[in-house]
Amino acid sequence: MTAPSRIRRIGWFAALGICVALYAMLHIKVTSVHADVVRAEQQIVQLEEQKLLLETELLTRANQVQLAAWNRVDFGFQAPAADQFIDGPRQLASFGAPPSVDAPAPIRLAGMRSVEDVPEFPQIVSPLTGRPIEANLLEEEPEDDGRLAVTVAPGPLRMPIAGVNGAVAEATIR
């Protein structure tokens, strides 16, 4: 190997080393700029949230001022004063005085005192047929042998759909 080829090879390695070093510095610079961009985006989101919070607070306070003006001017309302609050149970009991002469009559609720006054329950009529419904259909516990049945038509056909002991596969005609 000759000296110029060795110098050329060392030159290539030096150029390659310089390129790698420049690439590393460029990569570090790009990473730091990317981190700055992410940090700026996060700060923008925080500032937008803070702006929304401040807008909400400003609108709320403006609404409170508007409501206070309405209460004062339109409705004549005032904030309660300290003398309007009750100090304790004795002061509350003092409000239990008999009603004045011009006081309205108290509201009374209707109620039954005995079972004797209870009228008999009217008979239920089917809205479809206009005929009275049988009393055994209205009982809470059916007197069947444990089978559930569905009335298919207003006529006498009844079809059991299930039973206590299992499925029933027969139709019962009344």
C-alpha cells in the first residue's frame, strides 16, 4: 500500500466521521426543536382552557349582575338581612301563634275514618268488547293447576304456554 492511498483512506474516514458528527448534532437540534414545539402546544392547550374558564366566570358574573338588577328593579327582591334568620327553636316556636282574624282558612285533606263508608268497587268492563270481565281473571293467584295461559280470542279458546312442572303441549277449550 502506498502512502497516498493510505492518506486518501484516512481522509475518507475523517470525512465520514465529520458527517456522522454533523448528523448527530443535527439530530439533537431537531429533537430539541420538536420538544419545544410539544411544550408550546401543551402551553397553548393550557392557555385555551384558562381562557375558557375565564370566559365562563365572566359570563357567570355578568349573569349575576343582570339577575341582581332584575331582582332589584323588576321584582323588588332584596337579599335577606341578619334579622330575618331564626336564632333557635324558641324563636321558631314563637311563630306558632294562633292565626289572625283575616288569615285564610287552612287547607284540609280528605280522608276516610272507617271501612263502612267505602263504596263497592265497580265492575271492570273490557274496553274491546264492552262486556264485564270475569272475577276469576282478576284474582291475584289463579286457581289453575299451576299453568300460565294466554287468552288468544275473546271466545273460549285458551292456550297454556308453560306450566310449573314443565312445558305443556295441549290447548284447553273452556
